[in-house]
Amino acid sequence: MLALNAVFHEEYIETQIFESLDLIKEKYSGDDFAIELVNLNKGYQFLTKKDYHETVNQLQLHRSKKKLSQAAMETLAIIAYRQPITKLEIEQIRGVNSDYSVQRLLEKELISIDGKAETPGRPILYSTSNVFMDYFGLNHLNQLPQLKDIAKEENTVGENIE
């Protein structure tokens, strides 16, 4: 009797869960929400409705462009000014491991693999990509700011004698 009661209880709970899921699906099916509950791979996920894919994709691209850590920005600057460059050379300039930063920049397509160096071990060479050029509004790498363009006179050492 106890086993039968446990089976009945599990079926009752399962029925309640599916009824709740149906209520949630119904709630999010209206035009008030850009997401919907979808049954996928033996589970449920909230996904963007097809009508909103383009808009959400544009927002996601915009957000992904903004989020670069200080380390990633340093790495990107080194690659931009010294390209093509190996990861070892980047790490020698920065003084720290740059695996994560290089990987993030590759994922965001701000840098690309530009072949292999002709040195022992043939390390990968990295360069900036077309996405980098578009993102920073550059037509040519010679449009990158030069140190003389950003150095302030107050940062100089010693007297300025002319």
C-alpha cells in the first residue's frame, strides 16, 4: 500500500509541475514578453521569441563590444602596435600570463591568427582584425594614436629648455 501511495504522490506532483509549466508557457506566450518557455532536450529554457531575435542580437553585440577588461585592453594595444606578435612577446611586455586575454580577444574577433613565426617552436602570430578596425573606426593602422599625440607636457621629466 505504501509503494502504491508513493507512486500516486509522484504522479500527482508530476501533474502539478506540468500544469505549472503550461501556465508559465501561456503567460509568456503573449506579446508583452520577448521571451518564451521552450521544451528542449528533456528540459525547459527561456528563449527569445523569433520576432525579437534581430533586436536582441544587436543588443548582445553592442554589449559584447563594451566589455573588455583592463588586461584585455592592454593586450589589444600591444597587438595593435607590435603586430604580428607572438603570445610570448605579449607576455614579456606585460610581465604576466596573457592566455585569457588573448582568448577573449579571439572570441570577440578583435584579433586574428596571422600565421606562425619562423622561430623555434613556430609560435602563433596575432594581429588585429577587420572587426578591430571597424570597432575603432580606423581605415589604416597608421591612424592609431602615437605616443606624441597623447603625451602631456606635464608628464615630462626635467626642465623644458628651448
